[in-house]
Amino acid sequence: MGHIGDIAHEEVQSAIADAARRASAIGKPIGIVGPTPEMVRKFLEYGYSYAAIASDIAMMSGRAGEFLSKLKDAPTPEAPTAAY
């Protein structure tokens, strides 16, 4: 297909939706992992039986980045000069 890593691309979305339709047509559950809550909502609307939101690592690193960005302007403590 040529869109590696671009899950939002129209052709990729079309194939994902088609997979849900095909699974439904033969009565089989189908699941998927989406990178964002918005994308997961779209997958559920396509007819997916279940969907996970991102991976544990992606969610933890995303939240860590959010927290760190809020501390960007915080004062920097001095490094200790003595050993523990």
C-alpha cells in the first residue's frame, strides 16, 4: 500500500474499515489498536468488536512528556556536592 506508519491515510483507513465489514459479514469478532481515542472511536464506528488505545509505553511516555512540559519553567535545583 506504501503508507507505512500513516494509519490516518485514506487508503489505510479504507482497508481498516473493509476488514471490519468483512469480519462482521462472517460473524467474527475483530479487534485493533488505535493511537488516539479519536481514532479508536472511528474504529468502533467502522464496526470493530473491541479496540485498545495506544500501547502502555506510548501512553506513559505521552503523559510523561505532558507533565515535563508543565515543569519546563520551574527553577532548577542545585546539584548536590557531597556523596550520599
